Amino acid sequence: MTTVHANGIALGIESFGDRDAPLVLLAGAPTMLSWPDSLCERLAAGGRRVVRYDLRDSGESTTADPQAPAYTLRDLAADAAALADALGGAPAHLGGIGVGGMVAQVAVLDHPGAFSALTLVGTRAVAPGPPDDDLPGHDQATMSRLFARPAPDWTDRETVAEFAATGAEILGDDPAAARATAARIWDRTPGTAPWVQMANQMGTVFSRLDCTPRWRERLPGIEVPTLVVHGRRNRFFPVGNGEALAREIPGARPLVLDGAATAIPDSAAGEVTEAMLMLG
């Protein structure tokens, strides 16, 4: 892991594979660890240079104040384009998962020359908050269970990891995998201030981020090959959100993972890798 300066900030990255291979750039949600090791390793074995990175205010990237971000969704999209250029890999295959998928959509729309392909995982075509009337919102029973839990002591690594595990169980993800990932995120988080830890673990900066203007109506303008991956059991962004993306992006290939929820399980890494490699 290292940092790369792009778009006037430092972005934490981790690289896999041959530096001279075609670049696959993976935007975190918000940290790079949203993308499982197994997927990155398989993509690298398939002849790609894989770089996963932390969004601003997370991991090793520039962290200022996650409670009051002095940047917008458009700035995060520009970070992706600038990073692809700084790595010498443009045009790159760009991947976004969860809220990182929102970044990826806008990046391809605003900076089309920087990207050759697009993979969207477990995301939707509108900003955080109430969805459009035709898109399914968060499963309310699931949200009630999630938010009924008391907040953890964000300064305690084990408590935070257990909080992530119980949340994963509610969401339908693997609790053991979530616990391990949360511990790794905690270890990489700069400082133990509760709001910084919470932003790294939960992406809370997106609740305060300026995501205007809307971009859903621009989706038919995406011209690069696109893969839309969604867990059928996703209760946070139900599968109808992925289906809408696949309909509205010309030629997009949908890939619904029957056994998955919000995360990419290791059991699906091979299937997702194969589909991503087919994009180029």
C-alpha cells in the first residue's frame, strides 16, 4: 500500500499484478477494503493491473473533516479520473461498489476519455436519501434492526469489529468476513476520533456530501461496456436498483448474485472476475 497524489490530494492505493497490464481501478465504499482480496487477486491473475483505492476522508487518503466535507461527489469523480492518469493507465476499467458506484457512474459521465469500461456493484442511480418513486428504497425492517443497535465505542477495535459483524448478519452478509474487514479498516484509519472511525467504517460522509446535480437521466450517455452486479438478497439497495441501472445504461450486462447481499462473497469472486475480464 502507498499513496499517490492526484487532483491535489493524496489517495491511498494498493496494487496487484503487472504494472504494464491494463488497469482496473476500484473505488472504495469508502475504503479500498470494500473490494475483497480474492477478487483483486483473481483479476491480477487474469492479466490485469488492479489498483483499489480509498476515497477522500478514509483509509490512507487525505482526511480533513468527514462531518463537513469541503468537496462534492463531482470532486470524487474527478479524483478517479486523475488517479487513472497519474497511474499511467488511462483509459482504465473503473469499478465502484456501494456508494463508490455512485462515484464511478459520475466519473464515467464527466470524464469519458479516462475510462474504457465500467463495473457497478450493489449501487443505484440516485444519491443517498429518498430514492426515485420507481426505485426500491432500503428495506425498512432491516433498517430498523440496524439502527436499533447502540453505537459502539469507536475507539475500541474489537467493539467496532463486533458491531460490523452484527450489522452484516442483519444485512445478510458474512459476519466473520465483516468482522475481519472492520478490524483491518480500524487499523488503517488515521486517528481514533469517533467521527473519523465511523466515516471509515460506514461511509457516513455521504450523508453530508453535495451530490447534486442528478445524473440518472444522463445514464443513456454512457458509451463504455458496462457490467452491473447486484446481490439478490441486498436489503440496503434492493436488486431493483441494479436492474434499473442495467436497463438505462446502453448494452449493460446484468449479473445477479443469488446468494449475495451487499458485499461480494468469496464464493462469487470467480464469477464476478470472469464477467469483468470479458469487458476488456
